[in-house]
Amino acid sequence: MMSAQCQTLGYDGFFHLLDLYFDEQYEIVAPKLDNLGFKVVKTTPGYELNDVIYKGQFKMEKSRPHPFNKISGLDMTLDSYWEFKTIDHPSYIEVEIEFEFEDSYVLFNSIFNTWKKQYGEPDDVYCGTNDDCGLFMNNAKVYGKDVTDGSVITLQPRERFYFRYEEYPVRGTNEKITILKGSLDYKLVKFPIETTPDEYFDQTFQEGIVKIPLKKRNGVLYIPLKIGGKDFSYVVDSGASDISLEESTEKYLIELGIIRPSDYLKDQSYQLADGSVITSRRVKINSIRIVDVTVYDVIASIVNDGDPLLLGQSFLQQFSYWQINNQSQVLEIKIGN
């Protein structure tokens, strides 16, 4: 039996749908499935938690009366669905798609053969002797820069595609229900490294130049710092005299013994962009770590909790050279002369 679902979706439509979602064109995916009779039954608005962005999460279902109703007199439904989820980590993106819908063997066979040509035979251990099952994994290692600490992350497998074809005879009739179900996981690094990690670090520190990946959030570039073993995100601001330090962080560093009474300096007055003048307490921080570079004796201005964390001249002047490369979204600094 050739179902209407297979006729309307088809092989090209199946992969086109996946490509659209990979390209984060969520606003197109939903209408395309809507045209096929799928309706949104669950959606989660995008939100951010602990520097991880959850977006594009929704589930679409399509129901029709179950063929068994003809002989059973029951009122059951046969449900098909697509569920999409994207998790946007600071340094890489995870895409997860689950699906289950009526199909014919034609679409399954097309998908199976395509992935077989690309990745070889499916995983025998997982599928066993089942010819109607495929588990394909792209085990090529992908390297990327981790913006949280400048290290290298390794993603493997990059792609994992599992799907199977199932056929269910409807008892008492000549009708069969054919189902294609599966899942596809895909990982993509935001700052890819074309070399091995060892070669990357050799290139990163050549001639004293260190390239630090920046994290973009709401159109602003942030740089990861580690103070007292704790991670922070700062905005590079060459117009600021000092690096800013929140009062709660000041208290934390005092409790650790990193800030001592002798580290405090004379209060300093600063003129803001609007012409007003404020006076701030100042303290010298023993060390601040940026990737694998430690900067010592950095003067910080104490600010209220919630105020912008600015990376000013007291930090930047420690380097003989620095610049922000907006195209590659990295901060380049030079150590020494």
C-alpha cells in the first residue's frame, strides 16, 4: 500500500526538511509540515540557562482514524509525529530530530541506500539481522575552540542517524500499516579547528600571539575570564580605565583570601559618558587567567552587582599588542615585546 504520507513527503522532501532545520530555518519547517496535515501540539519558547540557549523546540502530530476501527467498532487513532530540538552551547550546537509517520518501503529504501553509500554498512550490533533497520554514524572527529576556557573540544560522532521500517497487518482486513520511525542527532562546532589540537596550540602561541574566541550574545562580544577559579564573561572596553569587579565577587575573593586588606588602593573618580562623575573603590587583583595566559596585579574598580562587567585598560595595557578581529570573533593579544 502506498500511503498518502509517502506520496506527499517523498525522499527529496524528507531531506529538504532536515536541511531546513539544520540551517535553523524553523519558521519554514513548521509550515511545511502543516501543509502535510501535521499540527503543533507542543512548543517551548526559546530560553537561556547557564549560558546554554534552548531554541526551536516543538512537536507536530498528525492523527487519522485507525484502520482497525472498521472491524473493532472502537475509536482509536493512528498518530504520526515530528519532534525537533536544538541546544545551542557556547561552543557547539546539538540538533535532535525524532520522527514517526506512515510510509511505504520506497522511502525507507531510498534513505537506507543513500546513507549506506555515504557511511558504509549500518551498525550490525545494533540492528542485528533486521534488514529493515539502519544505524549510521559519522565517526569523523571534529575539533573546535571552546570559548569558555580556550581549550579544544572534540565532537564524535558528528552525525548519528537511526531509523527503521515496520509493517503491521490489520487483523481481519487486507490492509497493512507501514511505519517509518527514527532519530537524527547532529553536532556542529561554532569555531572549527582544521588541524589537530596539538597543531592548533602550536599555531595559537606562535610569535607570542594568542587568539581567544569571543562569545556573541545579543550582538555583544564577551571574553571568558577566570578569577579565583570562577568563570566570568566580560565585555572588552578600551574606554574604561580599569576592569570592573562586582561587590559579590569581591566578597567571594576576600573569603578565599585572594583579596587582602593591603590590596586596596585609594578611591578613584571616573567621568561617565554622560558627563557625570562617580567615585569607586579600587583593589589590586593578584591574578586573572585568560585561556592559558595569567595576568598579574590587575587594578579593578568595585561596581554594584548587575552592573556591566567591563575589561578596561588596567588589563589590556598588560599586553604589547591587542585587537578584536570582528570577522573571526577572536581577541588577539601579544605577550612580550
